[in-house]
Amino acid sequence: MDADVKRMEAQLRLWASKIAHLAAKIQVAGVRTRFETLVHIDELKALHAIAESKLIAFKAAAPAATARDSQRTRLRTEMERAWNELDAAINNPRPSS
């Protein structure tokens, strides 16, 4: 379990770097930047924050406490859902029109 959490933390750092790089590229592009691109970057930042908060909540849940097993399972499900949404948004960028 610890290895999974470490891997997820590393992936979140990588995604944060990709989002920051994309945002920096857009700033260099200047006024010609399309509004949709800026909205997409904001969406990526929001999805990243949600995934990060779900991971933090999951890590904070006591893994050994049997009374909290259902809570930990729920937190894991929420974390995986947020993770998958962020992964899809980063790996399948919106098509340009």
C-alpha cells in the first residue's frame, strides 16, 4: 500500500509539472491564446487539487482500524475516481476547433 501511495504522489508531482508547463506555454503565446485552452488549464488545476486532496484523506485514514475499513474503502474509491478523471483530462486533451 505504501508503494502505491508513493507512486501516486510521484505521479501527482509529474502532472503538476505538466500543467505548469502548459500554463507557461500559454502565457508565452499571449493574446492569441484561445479562451477554451485557458479554461482547460484551470480544469486541470482543479482536478489535480481534488486528486491530491483525496490522496491526502486516504493516507490520513487509519489502515489498521477495522471500524474505519468502510471509510478507507470509500476514500480509496473517491481517490481512484479523482485520479482517473485527472488522468483522462491530461492524456486526452480537448480537440482544437
